Amino acid sequence: MDFGYNLKKLREKYNLNREELAEKLEINIDTLNQYESNQKEPEFKMLSKIKNYFGVSYDDLLKTENKNLNKIAIKIETYMEKRNLEQKVMAKLLGMSPIHLSLVLNGHKNPGSKMIERYYNLPGIPEKEAIQKTKDVICKLWLEDKLDKESTRKLLKILQYK
């Protein structure tokens, strides 16, 4: 379970259809559909509005029952520690927002199959190739202004010693 699943269950519990809930939350139905299918994460302000509307806690809204979350969270934290990576840099490497990574690390959010695949591909390909691909990705992110200069420098410096 995760946010989308929990939102859908709350909507159904209160016998609301998607149109009704979208109207009450003052969002369009496409946005609500994206939330329920975990294609889009709500901003904190919207998360707060949903929490207040249903009278539930953030934990109730974000809880998950996936037993493997702690394992992947520990692996990610270990990976970050060994390479001295900041959480925002690791989030970019995994293709997720820093907030999403924080929720994963705290056991409140399912990491998703793409993130897990990206994590296992970090150490999973031959080292030389992995280092070059990682350098390429870092440089691309920096060129697209998705990674600041200091983080780029730190990551490339770490990769020099591999």
C-alpha cells in the first residue's frame, strides 16, 4: 500500500466517486487519477488538504505494508554512506524527488520498481562501464541544470577513486 492506494480506499470508504472528491479538493479529475495511480505525487499543501478533509494522519495517508521496504532503505542508506552522497544527489541518481526518497527511507512510501531497478543497476554492471555511465549521467544532469555545480563536482571526485 502507498499514497495512491490509501487515497482510493479513503474515497471509497466515504462513498465518493472521483468527480466528487476532485471537486471537494478543488483539483481536476486527471490530477486525482494520477494521484490514485501513483503517477503523480501531491505537493505538501495538497497532502495536508487531503489529510484534513478525511480527518486522518499523514502516517495513515502514506503508510505502506510492503515488508521489503526496510531492506531497500537500508541498502540505499549504506550506498549513500559509503560514497558520502547527500540525499538529494542519491534521489537524482534514482530518478525520484528528495521528498519521495525521504518517504522511502522512513518506510512511508513504496520505492517503486523503476527506482529499485535503478538502485540495483548502480553496482550491478561492470565497474568501469558503471563509472563511465554514471559520469555521463552526472554531466547530463548538470548540463540540464538538474544538478548543481557543487554536487556535480563532488560526485565526479568520488568516481575518480573507483
